[in-house]
Amino acid sequence: CLVYGKICAKCEGQNHFAKQCFSKDRQSQKGHVDAVEETDLSDAFFFGMVEQADSRQERTEQTEVNSVAQDKWMTALEINGIIVSLKLDTGAKVNLISEQVVRAMKIKPCINQKTVQLKAYNGQNIPTKGTCRLKVKMKNKEHLMFVVVPGGLDSVLGDKACEDLGLVKRVYIINNGETQNSVEKIVKQFPEIFEGFGVYLYLYITKYI
């Protein structure tokens, strides 16, 4: 059982997580720390949109955290009390959060020092700092698991998070039958255009000797 022996961050009881805790809320110094559940992150995950900031244009914490990008594949979300700019990567299987962003958060998350293997599509290894669960505010609040990466790397939302938050929509099939029905509808609507053989009113033939 995944929860056996785990300590609840809410009541400090055993064998359950804070999300399933039935105890009454209580105020404590540890109350703002999010519990981190164990997840299977043993496989290597590949990313194509993670970029290293140029050393000559190093972004400050203020720029990294509060700027809102205009790129259509970027979005700005409130995470643990601050506005964070994230890339939407439907090819990514996990979410990434920059260590630089984590340091700027008003509510500091609990970082699980778990080794996660990340690779760029060119085979280059992406270093990680652990994992943490963060509160993402969008419509209904969501708690999402993130892999913490060094400060010069982009923060990324993976495919499942993009879909769960309604940022992208999955298209399952393309119905060719609708196209066929549209053609038949046009033929029935304008039958005079599609009946008989077409002929030229005048045909000129020039013979060269």
C-alpha cells in the first residue's frame, strides 16, 4: 500500500495523506507546508521545450516570476501565491518548476529529494532538484506534482496538467463522413450545375502546316 507508514502533514497521523485526512483543521507552524505524495518517477522523461537562459541575458527572480509572456504556448498561473509564467508542453509527461521560482514563493513547498531522470530530445541530461506538490489556482484549485529544475530552466506544464486545467483540448477523431455529407448536400442544392456534360460554346482549332 502506497500510504502505509506515511505521515499526514495535516494531523501528523500515520497511514494516510493530508488530502484524505478527516481530522479538523488546526493552525500550526507547519500548516502551510504541502505534503508530497510518492509518485513513480523512475523512468526517463523527455522534453523538447526546456531552454537554458543565456548567460548574457540572465533573468532575475522578478522577471522570471511576474512577467507574462505573449507566446500562445505560454500561460500565467497563480502558484502558491505568486504569478508564474509556464510553457505548455503536450509532449511532456511531468511538470517542471524552476528552483528560482520556488525560492520566490510566499508559501514554501516541501521538496522531496527524489532523483528524477530528465532528458532533452537531443539526449542531453536535465539536472533536477527533487519533486514538490504545488497549489495551482485556476477555476477550481488543483494540486499538481512538479519536478524542481535549476533556476535557469523554464517552468513547464506537461500534457496531463494542460488537459486537466482546460488549457488544451484533445481531438480524438476526424469524421470523414461529415465531409462526404457536405458534398452530397451541395450537389442536391445545385443540381443544374452537376448534371450532364459540359461543352464549350465556341471551339477554335488552328491548323499549322
